[in-house]
Amino acid sequence: GKTNLLEAIVLAATGRSWRTRTDRELVRHGEDAGRSELRFTDGVGAEHKISLTVYRGSAERQHVLDGGKVELGAPRPLVVVFAPDRLSLVQGSPQGRRGHIDQLVAARGDKVEDFSR
């Protein structure tokens, strides 16, 4: 139950699952489609709704934010997953952690100061 709830949040926010790469595994047996919807409040207090709908046997998917299609690079909630199978972030190499931080910074679009000098 808990992992399914977390996966649903990640699905709606990012349009991807960390547990599978195939959409058909996201649709309950016997159903034609699966949907995950997330409502959230941003940093300035505005309310939003983001959802992902995938269809069995089809590459079609609908990722929608506030009524409009989520475009590549469009702003969306930032999500970081710490699942048991992802402990390599903590236990793994420093290179893996740096890569993870680089992805987080890129997702935020922030400018990063170079303090290595």
C-alpha cells in the first residue's frame, strides 16, 4: 500500500515510475487505463492539479497540469524518491551522489555558484 501511494505521487508529478519502464504494468488487470492525480499548493500558495493517464496496449498517455498538456521542460513539482532499492545514493560512490545533485539542480533550473576555486 505505502509503496503504491508513493508511486502514484511520483507518476503524477513526473510522468514516470521508478519501478517499471512499461506503462502496461501501471494499469490494473482487467482495466483499460490507469490514472494518477495529484493536487498540490506551490510556494506562493497557488493550487494546482497534475495527472497522468496511461492506456493498456497503447503508447498513448495524457500528462496534464492545470488543464493543459505537460510539455517537456515544463515546470512541475520536484520529487525525489528514496526507496529501499535506491540505497545506492547513500551507500554508493560519491560520483553517484554528485550525479543525483546535478539532476536535482538541473530540474530546479537554479544557477549554481562554482565554489571550487
